[in-house]
Amino acid sequence: MKDSKEKATANKSLPSNKTSVLHRLIVNLCRFVVALTFIFSGYVKAIDPLGTQYKIQDYLTAMNLSGLLPDIITLATAVILAAIEFCLGVFLLLAMHRRITTRITFLFMVFMTIVSMWLWIANPISDCGCFGDAVHLTNGQTFLKNIILLTCSVILMLYPTKMVILVSKTNQWIAMHYSLLFIVISSIWSLYTLPRFDFRPYHIGANIPQGMEIPEGAPQPEFSTTFILEKDGVRKRFTLDDYPDSTWTFIDSETETISEGYVPPIHDFSITAMDSGDDITDQVINDPNYVFLLVAPHLEKASDSNFGEIDQLYEYALENHYAFYGLTASDESGVAQWREMTGAEYPFCNVDETTLKTMIRSNPGLMLLKEGTIIRKWSHNRLPDISELKKPLDQSPLGQMPTTTVAQKIVVVLLWFALPLLVLILADRLWAWTKWLKKRKRYYNIYKHHPQQKEDQ
């Protein structure tokens, strides 16, 4: 009789146990989805703080707040936003401070979902920039993505204790401080040099003429034109399909883009010489020799701390018959001010501001081209030393494509960040297991020497 009751009790508890396991599985699945998304999104923004700053400025422009905040504030906001997102992802991944972390994540996703809904409805910006330049989503895709993440964050906030802890509370401060330090240093280093990963169409190895080509059979742009005509004092709208006879008087027309068609990765790339006004784009990107491009979106804001090295590079280019151009969106007064400050003698050309900001994340920055292919890129803080330019570029390592691959860069990041955390997790779990064994051994010794206590319990 007793055995049958125990079996019945066990059978009743079985569905409950299965439900509990499924519940925990769903919570931890949501945890990994949100954590990995936040880590990736935060990192790609952190290593390109200028790109994130440009996107923040686009948002301010869309809200008619352009120029309200100084550049230093928008740049600091870019660094802080990326750090918060990255650290939240790490905290969720390791299940650190589960209650407060899940609540902050929920509030963060509420805000981001509201912003993405505004983008989806009003369409003030074509790309939200949530994954930097690594992944481009439409506003509709961004809104759907945030709905999914918001749903996951709600589940995490309601059941934070279901997340499996990977690092004990005693050692969580190590992972927290290391994550924050790593991501902030990554942003600062990217500002000083250049982003470790370049997702833009002007990356090293890219060929500009090929990037401007439109493949055969690619979708063409589609437009819809509406004609406004008048007859007997009455105005009406017509399309090409129902265009009326000649008794109607033409007033105006409106053209709307239905589909943009195929847009090549590199577009709006045009170089105009400031002294002559000639378009020298083909001359620059088809030059069989090396070409130096000093890229400065705004000379008025460009750093002049390394102008001596730039002038030496220009002299080196002259000696070896390499073309050297300064590309800027500034007007003649800006160029004149730069020449007065630095003594620059190299020719300047006008290029679209957005194009220049996309080409290189430095103001100024230096690019080396050959036959339209980008060979090297340098920040103004890390220009090639003149001692490295004793030989012509075809005999120098600087004139060759870098040998470091993307896979090697990923390994370096993993060694600097993931490996220390993995060591911490393993050491922490080993310490927790050892502590559990000692506790079990102590209890065993107590029961062994005091069996009466075991019976009482």
C-alpha cells in the first residue's frame, strides 16, 4: 500500500519536473539570445566610436537638434552607449547580479523598441546603426528584432533566478571590471588608431572602381511620376497610364522613388580639383602607380599635431613620383587656414563629406592606393615613420597589402577577452566544487562520529 502511494506521488511530480526543466531551458535560451546580441552589437559600435558618433548626430538631425550638443558630448555618448550594451551582454551571459541586470536590460530594450518603432513609422533614417556597419537592417527588420529582444528581456526580468550562474558572487567583481575596462580601452584604442575591424566598403583590399560597378542584370531603380494638369479652372492629378489629351494645361509634376534598385557599395565617390574645378576621379583610381590620399572631412576640426610628418610624406611622394592629394569637404577658406597653420603645399580636392567620413575614421587620415585598390590606411596618430620610407614603396613592406587576416584578428580579441574570462569561470567553478567537496566531507565526518545526530535528522 505504501509503495503504491509513493509511486503515485512520483508520477504526479514527474510532469512538474519536466515543466520546471522546460521553464529553465526557455529562460536560459532567452538569456543567450539577448546576451550574444548585446555583446556583438556593443563591440562593433565600441571599436568604431566615430561611426557611432556620426549615427547619433544623424538622429539629432532627424529630430531637428543638430548642433545642440558639442562633438565631445556625442563622442562620449557613443563610447558610453557601446560600453553599457556590451557589459549588459556579458553580465547576462555570466548571470551576474541577475535581478538588477535583467531590469536594466528590460528598460534598455523598452527605450530601443520605442526608438525603432519611430524609425519604422516615420523613416527619418534609413539605417538604425544598431550593429554599426557590420550588419545593416531595414527599419522594419530593426523593429522586429527589438520586439523579439524585448520579449526575451521580459522573460528574463520575471524569472532571473532561473539563469544558471557561471561565476560566483565572490568573483563577479573581477569579470565586471575586466569587461568594462576591455570595452572602454577598445574604444580609446580605436580612436587613437583605427577600428580593428573595418566593415565599410573602403576597407583595405577593396578596389574602388569595382565597388562602383553595377552588375549586369541588377535591379534598376523604379519611379512613379504624377502630373498635375488644369482644365477650366480645375486641377487634377494624372499618371502616364491615364494622361489626358492636349486640352489640359501642364502645371507641375512629382516624382516618387518606388524602388532604389541596386546601389553599389561605393557610390557618390567623386574627386574635384579645387584649383581647376576638374573631375579627376578616374585619374586617381586608375593611376597604375601609388597614390597618397590625405582624408580630412573638415580641415577646421582636423588635428594639426602631426603636420610635420605629413609634409615629410608629401616630400617623399614627390621624390618617388607618387601622386599626393588632400581630400576635404571644407571650402577654400578652410584650406587656406590649414595651409597657414601647417605650411601644406600639396593640392586639395573636394569630396562629399559623408564619403570622406566613410573612407577613414580619422581627421585627418592617410590612405594609400594603387590602381584603385586600397593598400594601407593610417590614423594621423600612427602615420608611417619617415625612417620606414627610405626605399620606393614597391620595395618596402608599407607598399604591400597587410598579411594579417580577419581570422587572426578575431583570435587576438578572443585571447584578450574571452580567454581570461574562461580561465576565471573554470577557476571559479573549480573553487566552488572544491568548497562543496569540503562541505560534504565535513558533514560525513560529523555523521560518522555522531550517528545519533543523523538518526535525529
